[in-house]
Amino acid sequence: MVGNRKTIRAAAIQVDTKIGQTDENLAACQKLVEIAVDEGANWVGLPEFFNTGVSWEPDLVNKIEFQDGKSASFLQSLSKKYSIVLGGSFMCRLPGKGVRNRYLCFNKGELVGKHDKDLPTMWETAFYEGADESDTGYLGDIDGYRVGAAVCWEYIRTQTSRRLQGKVDVLIGGSHWWSLPTNWPDWLVAKTEAYNNENLMQSVRETARLIGAPVIHGSHCNTITCDFLGLPFLQYQGVLEGNAAVVDANGNILARRYKEEGEGIVIADVTPGNIQPDRADIPDRFWLRKRSVFAAFSWHYHGYLGKRWYLKNVRDKG
């Protein structure tokens, strides 16, 4: 483990997001960031899609921003105002063509680096495409710490650990992790939903252990109602799984906020550094942890339909 490291006070934000309501969501995030700062946080992680959230709502195409838009400016200005490290992801249109799910991290108002999510999840494929192969998730250095980023289902894929194992001292990111449908019979989904919720937290913990560095993980806790992509006769009602957390390099939870606790922050002191685990510890498979049958079906079915919709309605429309 790297010695002579100073402890940072890390906060992870959990937001009750309003889908597509950028101004309202930014105001909520600002309030929570300011609470974290008041409690002494100097590193703050917002979740994936902190500005809009995501559901199968085609109008979200009109909420996609460029990297110099209001959401990036929000991150930059708050980071500068409070002299903190602050990061979050949003749907970002590229100058040429195409859209990415881009995580930006600022330190005292200066851009540390960016990371585009490797693969969109389920109906997210309708709004953006995956990262270039050269994107490892490494952002840059802050005060001698090597900083990486990962979001949502990147935590459940082994390729994230392979990209970052032994190469970062702290990982900052967050999730937008859906529940199983809450409008389905309880006998059908209760057991699987309990696993799905815990799967999020265990994926973050295992990723921290495999890369050998602590994780600052922001999240959402709102409800969602929307149509099913490709199944217009069905409606999805569900919740975001919460689990804002700060996790140490061994995968131990230092602070955690459950979805039932609603909007708020968690905060903990953590020492950046890498314990350099054995690379062979990473499982020799694509998925780090098992997914539910529903999640696996949605990954393939909605992924296929979403990509076709994206190519027709989003990619070249900027």
C-alpha cells in the first residue's frame, strides 16, 4: 500500500431526482453538496445522470448537453466556490456527432479529467453510445492521488477492474440502478428485487477490493413511471436503488445510505492509496456478479431496440 497518504473527507450524494427536470435537479444537488461541505467534505461524488436521471422518455433527447453546458458549468463552479473535488456524469453530446455518458471531475474548479461509460445499460442505449476503447477510466492526479471514475453497471463488469486494478488510489462515481417493476406481483419479484438491491452494493464493494482503492459512490432514490421500450402495452413502475456509499480499499462499507432513507448524503474519512491486489483475483468472466433473469432479458432486448432508436433519432441530430 502507498504510504504517507493523508485522509480525505469523502461524501456521496443521494438524490430524489425528477426525470428530465435539469434545473430542479441541479438545485437539489447544490443543496446536498453544500450540506456535505458544511460537514467538512472535501471530495464529493454525485451520481450518474445527476442532472436528468434516465427512463424510457424520448423527450430526454432534448435534455442532452454539450460539455460546456449548464451541468458541466454547475460542477465547475461549485468545485471552485468551495475548493472541493466534485464529480458527476451526464449525457454529453460530442462536438462532431454522437452522445456519451460522460463523467467529469473537477478539483477547485479545474478539470481533472473525463470518463465515458464503457457500455450503455438497457434502454440507456437509446440516448448514448459506449466509450472509445482507449478510455480506461483514469482521470488524472489530485494532490498526488491517482483518480479514476466508474458508473453504475461498470461496477458489475470485470473489465472495469481489469482497466483500473493497481492504477488508481481512489475511485469516484455513482449509479442510476433500477429496481424490478414495483407494479408486478410481490410474489413474483420480491426475492429477486432484494438480490438486485444488494447486488448494487456488493458490486461496488467487490470492485473496490479488486482495484485495491476506495470508492465514493453517489446514487438516486426516486421513483420512475414510464413505458417499456418495445413493449408499449406494459408500463414500468419502479424505484432507484439508492446505496450512496463510501467504501474502503478492502471493500468495507464506511458509510451507506439506503433508498428508504431518501435524499441526503453519507460522509466518511478515507485514506486514498492502492493495496495492489493480485490480478488473478479478478474472475475470468464478463460479469462480475450474476444478474436477475429480468435484468439479463432487458439488457439484450432493450439494448438492441435502444441502439436502433439512437442511430435513427439521436446520434446525428446535434
